[in-house]
Amino acid sequence: MKESSLLMVDAIINLVLGIGLICFPTTLIHFIGIPIADSAFYPSILGAVLFGIGIALLVERFQTRTGISGLGLGGAICINVCGAGVLVIWLLQGGLELPLHGFIVLWAVALAVFGISILELIYYKQNRAS
């Protein structure tokens, strides 16, 4: 297989696993036979990371068109935004039973990860322009 084909297959696998874990359907979990979690929080965060990796692999596969490397800076941005995005969705929908300090810590993590991604994007744009 060519490298581009391998990247595409790997991306599809990560995207499918990511979507499955983000949704974390109980019937599928029972069907597959993996342990059920008390909450879908951790599996969905993992799913977001896998989904981000899938996007990064697609970016790497088509890097000649995009101008960025999917597993370098572009990959970091994809993974950060997906993981932090799902975390923010969890925090906003109110499906977590956490003490106040838990929410503060998780919001700080989400904001820090989004902030890092914005800085990475600015860095990328500045270096691409020069």
C-alpha cells in the first residue's frame, strides 16, 4: 500500500472509533462487550482525541493541498480543538455531576487548550507568510 492509502485507512479507522466513542451508545457497548462506564464523559473525550487524530491524518494525507502537516502543528491543533470542544460541550450541557472546583479545573483545561490552539494557528500563519 502507498503511504497515502495507509494514511486514508488509518484516518477512517480513527474517525469511526472517535465518533463511536463520542456518541458512546450503550447498546453498542453491550454488544461489543467492553465495560460500560458510569458516565460517557471519559469515553467521549477519548473519542474526541481519536477523531482529532483522524482529521490530522487526513490533513497529512492531503498536505500538498492544505500546506500544513497533519501530524505536526496541524495535528496538534486538530487534536486540541476536538478534545477541548467535546469537553466544553459536556460542561455546557450540564451532564456532569462535579463539585464546583471540578468545573473550574475542567473549564481552565478547555480554555487553556483552546488558547494554545489559537497561539499555534497564529504561529502557523506568521511562519507561512514569511
